[in-house]
Amino acid sequence: MTKKFIIIIIGLLCLTACGGAKLSVADEQMQRGEFYDASRTYRKIYNRLTKREERLQRGEVALKMAECYRRLGQDARASAAYQNAIRYGAADSMATLRLAQSLHAEGKYAPAINAYKEFLALAPDNQEAATGLAGAEQARQLREQPTRYVVRQHKLVNSRRSDYAPMFLGADGDQLFYTTTNEKVKGDNRSEITGTKKPDIWVMRKNEQGQWQKPESAEGELNTEVEEGICSFSPDGQTMYLTRARREPNASTTVEIFTSQRSDASWSAPQKFEITADTLSSYGHPAVSPDGNWLYFSSDMPGGQGGYDLWRINLKERAGSLENLGEFINTPGNEQFPYMRTDSLLYFSTDGRPGLGGLDIFRAQMTPSGAWRVENMGVPMNSAGDDFGITFDPTGSERGFFSSSRGDARGYDHIYTFELPDLQIWISGWVIDRDEEPVANAIIRIVGNDGSNQKAIGKDDGSFRFPLQRGVSYTMLAGAKGYLNARQEFTSDTAEEDAEYGVDFILASINKPVVVENIFYDFDKATLRPESKDALDEMVKILRENPNVTIEMASHTDRWGSDEYNLKLSGRRADSVINYLIAAGIEPDRLQPQGYGKSRPKVITKKLAREFPQFEEGTELTPEFIETLSEEDQDAADQINRRTEFQVLSIDYKML
């Protein structure tokens, strides 16, 4: 999520039509920065507005819902909601800009560029849009010219919720503190802002063999039922500086910096660190300089360049030492998560400079004149998501940890490792199934246009790795018994540098139905919506890569409506998908449409159980079961049952 503990409260249009308590509740939640709760309330109102004469009201609710999703880092949902708001005629001059930014954060650079240009045609002097356009235009070049950094998600430290802002303690690099919202943090209440449990500070340590061990909650009185996180340490490791959220009834959330003292491995109850007497501004993301003299932090206090700026205050002589880092670092956007590697080398994240989307990590080197030379750290350190909270291994090597929301549609953050390796070229990745479980012993073939031909068997955990050559175009094919094949193509870098590429294969099972995600229809119709194109094109790709396969394409509905109506509707929807595949060149006799209506309720898989923890694996979502649930869980169950999926019928088409 873009702003951990620092919540920007924005003013929105007042919706006077479609009144009622629920709308007023949603608006109040929004004004307090409770974006998760507000998004759910707006969604219920939006779904209720189905009449033609309610189109404008629906658009205005969609606009507010989009703002919530944007604040939660749920960029795909935000893009869809902004598009709906614009389509329904919601009167907000910023909607097109916010749509552009959400598309940008999805990595959909071409449509983002178009949206930025459309907005700039109406507001040519808008600096926020100009910066976004520059970033979207540069993003493709940055992705085409990756650096040699190797980035991997750290499997041990990450949970199923958000884990972020890692920070080493001590000179040995054997303790890593970080912020987490995993299900084992203290307190039972969930954040109205994010919908997850309120964050705590946890720690991961190395054993005597130098191996990271299972993380655990930081000892002592540090963690409470309120929100703690994003920490830094004095050089002697005895003082922790951390961010803490202040929540008051009917008021916006603000954040402050606290300190905690260490006694052996235990941390004391945090005490507020007073920076100014201003209680309306937020102060967070503390970072102690290596010499221990300065505390760097992010704040929206008056006197900055706009948004959140980076500031510093002298820890030895605080009176009169507060200073803004100035226009070389700060922009009208948001500068956050500072990290001083040396007294003249600063790392930070910002959305105020051209980047790949959301927050990008930048490196700033102080020049002899006292100015700063700032550069984007490029790909793969940065992504279309939020990238922030970097920390370097204190032993001096070019490696460490950072956090990113990349690839997580829920907006959750995860901790990644990074390293600048010896010069080599490799390609590695994972072979998993549609339920995100590893496919053991997959066969991976890679053929280069230089005549090279390699073959390997993946490991039991689904991982694989190949050495490559510079400047060669490769075609990769992954397959396993009981699964359809999957193909990837790429060209290795031509620069005189080595690199590591990541390619993952997702294999579809031959033996069970496979849900095709992100296929949408107009309400109560069989018309495919434009946002279904990517999923349908991926289906075309699968069928082309497996030319001997025939399939049944099935559509399922939820429990509402009569059996006869749902059978007809699902049949028409299955026909719509089949027609798209045929138009794309797939032979008609390989395709069999089937509408099942509501006759085949979905059985909860392991993946669905992870996504919807309120449902146990193996549960069948029958109407009788759904009616026993809360209204919220009923909506989720109906959503799961409304699906399009395919089942392999044969694997010997035209093989005789």
C-alpha cells in the first residue's frame, strides 16, 4: 500500500442523491481515512443502483469507491471503478488523472499514457499529470534495460498479509526487524483503513550456521493493540525509533514517531519523540544516520515542497536543528521511507518523480557542492507497484531487503531480497498450477535461435534454473504429466553485463475444471465486457500451445433466479466465449460450450481458502450453505460461484 501509517485525507464531492444512512456512513468512513471499510460500504450502495435513472448516482459512488481502492493500493479495482465513474458521467475533473495513475500502477503503460494525455489536454499545466506521463513513457525503456540486481520474494519472512519496511539491527546482519499485519499480531481488531489486523514489529534472526529462522514478535512491551511499525535504530542498537498511529473517534488518523529502549533482547513501552508542537501534521518513517547524529523522517508539516517531504532533526542538539532536505530531494509529490546508507548516500521512495508506478526507490548521492544527484534504481528494484523501505546488509555487500506490493492485486506488501551478483546470465523461476501449488518434476525445455537446446527437470518445489547467453532469443516450454503445456519467449540482454531473468509457468490441469479468471459480462446479459480481453487472449494462447486438446467451456451462475433462467443465461455466456475463441482462429470442433446455471456449486480449493479464509477447503457452496452465512460472506460465496471455467475433454485431437 502506498502510504504506510501516513494517510492522506482528501475531499470528495458530496453525493446528495441516493441518500440514506449507509451513504452517510461511507462518507464519514472515507473522511476518517477508513478506506477499507468505506470501500465495502460504497460497493454495497453501488450494487444497489441498477436503474437507468440512477446512472449518475452510480457513477458518483463508483468515483468514491475508486478513491478508496487507490488508497488501498488495489490498482486493478481502482482502474475499473474510475472507468465506471467516467462512463456513468461522474462530474469530477480529476477522475481521468486518477484513472491514468491507477493504470500506471497496474503496469498498463499504453492506456495510462493515453489517459494522461487526455487529462493534460484539459489541464496542460498540471505537474502531477506531466510527471506521471513522463514516468509511463520511460517505464517501457526501464523495463527493457534492467539492472544487474537480482530480486526475489523472501519466502520465510512473508505472510499472507502485508509485510514491509525491513531494517537490520547491529553490524553483523543477523537480525532483521520489519512491520507485519499477519494473523498472529497482537490485538483482535482489524484496521478500518486496510481491513487487515493492525501492524506490529517482528524480528527474524539467523542461527549459528547463518540461516534465517522463523520470525517472531519483538520481545517486551513494544507491540500493543494499536498500530506500530517502520523502525530504525541508533548505531549502538539500544534505541529504536518507530512510527505509531494515533486513532481518535471521529477524527482522521495521524502518525507520530516514538522511541523504545532495549534491555537485552526486550524492548520497553514506546515513548513519544517530540519534533514540533504541531499536532495536526504526521511524522513517520524514522531513519537514523549512520553516525547517530541525525534523524531523517517524512512529514506533511507546513514549509515543505508539497505532499510528504523528507526532513531531518539533530538528535544531539534538537532545538533549532529541524530542516527540510530541499528541492533537490523533495517534490510536490510524496517523499517517504528514507534510509541513510552513509552520510552522503540517501535512499528513499517517492511518487513525485517519473517512475514505473506508485512509489519507486531512488538513490541520492550528495555532490561536493552540497546538492544531491538523484537517480531511479530501475528494474527489477522498482515495479509498477509500490517499492519502498530498503535496507542494506551492514557487512557492506551490495545486498539487502526491501518491500513491494508488486503482483498483489489485494494491495498487500511483501518483503524481497536484492543482490548485485557476480556477472552471469541465468533464467530461473517456478512451475505452479492454477491453485498456486508447485508442480513437481516438470520438464522445461529452452531453445535459442543460436541453435542451443537445453532440457531440465524442475525440482520438487517447482523451481528451475538455466544458464543463458547474451543477445539470444529463447523459446521456453514447460510441461508435466496431467497438465497442459505453457510457453514463454524472451531475448536476453545484449549489454556487456550479466543478469538474471525470472520466468514463471502456470500450468492448467487436464483432470479437473480450471477457472478462467477475469471474464466479465454485462449485468444480466451474455455480452463480454472489454476488460475480459486479456483473460480470453490468454485462453487462446493456451489452446494454441496445446493443439491436440479439446475442451468444454462452461459458464456457471450464482443461486439467484430460476433454474431455467440461469441455464439459459449461462449457456449464452458460454457461447459468447466460444465465439471469441473461434474468431481468434481456434477450430470450432475443439470447443464445446456448456451452461450449467447454478447446478454445480463451487467446491472451495486450497487457493480459494487462502483468498477467502472464512471458507474451509472442501466446502461446497450450495444455496443451503450460503443462506447460513452473513450478508458479506454470502456476497463472497455468490461471487465464487459466478465463474467461467474449462475442462479438458481429450488430448488426441487430429493425432490419428
